[in-house]
Amino acid sequence: MGAGGPDEEDDKWPPWLKPLLSESFFGQCKLHADSHKSECNMYCLDCINGPLCSVCLNNHKEHHAIQIRRSSYHDVIRVSEIQKHLDINSVQTYVINSAKVVFLNERPQPRPGKCVTNTCEVCDRSLLDSFRFCSLGCKIAGTSGKFVKTRKVSPENKHLMTAVSDSEDLYGGLGRRRNNYEERVRSFSPSTPPLTAAVGMRTAKRRKGIPHRAPMGGLVIEY
């Protein structure tokens, strides 16, 4: 493949990284449902066969396994574990329960914070100035040769744009209906005939009569 082809894109990352980011963790293990450690929060980087529970790890003792943790309903991994296998440079780190972690996937913000000077190059999440991405998933997307950033519209602007569009459709529709109505009225209503010369003369000669008062002779006065 030429430069920038699929093979080169895939070679930039370990083969387990993209499958790891697409997995859903913290479900119950189907093989060890009776165990009190049946929560699937482990992942084998050598087998790449999905989330594992602690009991499953007994079959992966000689493999490289990592533990996925959760913060605010999002999956994270400790920096001390992931940096052994992956370059996490430019990905923002966070301190959770006294341990430094990175998030696996993007977490878009519905509303950016005030006075924000730096955001994730992919999902626009607020970041410290020294970082480019908020998660491992955003780093994969943002460093891809096929990535093209789209301009995102804030909820407030999106609501305003929708209202303006609806208003234009409403009044535009009313104007079109009014014009169509007037055209139909003109097509069905007979036009006013022009005044003839005789009618015009009679109209011009007509004058209102002068009122006359009753004569005084008709008045009878009794003493």
C-alpha cells in the first residue's frame, strides 16, 4: 500500500488497542457467574479475546493483562499499566483515587467551560494547555491521516438555527399560500366592467336635492 494506506495506519498502533476500545466492560462473566469475582474488568493483550474476569485470568498467567477501571461511568486505565505497552504522550491524564489514569474513549462536553484556551482536537473537551487529546480513542482518530475535523454547533446555536429555519418555513409557507389564494380569487371573480359614457354622465349630473322647510301658513295658534 502507498503512504497513508490502511496497513500503515494499523501499524501505528498495537493490534490489541482498537479491539480494546470497542469492548464493553463490567458485565458478568458467563463462564464464572457463580464466582464473587465474576465482573469482567480485565483484558488480555496477547489473546485479544474480549473482557475477562479475575477467574478467567488463571488461564492467562504468562500473558500481558491490564485492568480496566471506571470513573463517572467511563472506562479508564492506570497510567502505570498502559504506559508499559503504549505511548500515551499528548493524552491528558487525571488523578482518580490517588492514581493517575487516562480515559479510553472520548467524552464530549455539551457546553465548554468558561475561559477555555485548549480543547481536544477531536471531541472539543476542555484540556490543559499541554495536551492535545482527552482519551486514547481521540488520539487514534486525531492522528489518523483520514481525520477531518468538523465544526460543531453548540446546543444553544443549534436551537437558534432550528428556530430561524422553522420561522422561515412558516412565514414562507404562509406567503405562498396567500399568493395562491389571491390568484384563485382573481381567476374565479369577474373583473369590474368599465363605466360607459352615458352612465358616467348621469353619475356626474346627479345632485342631492335642496331641502325645503314647511311653510308657516300651516301653523295654527290658539288663544
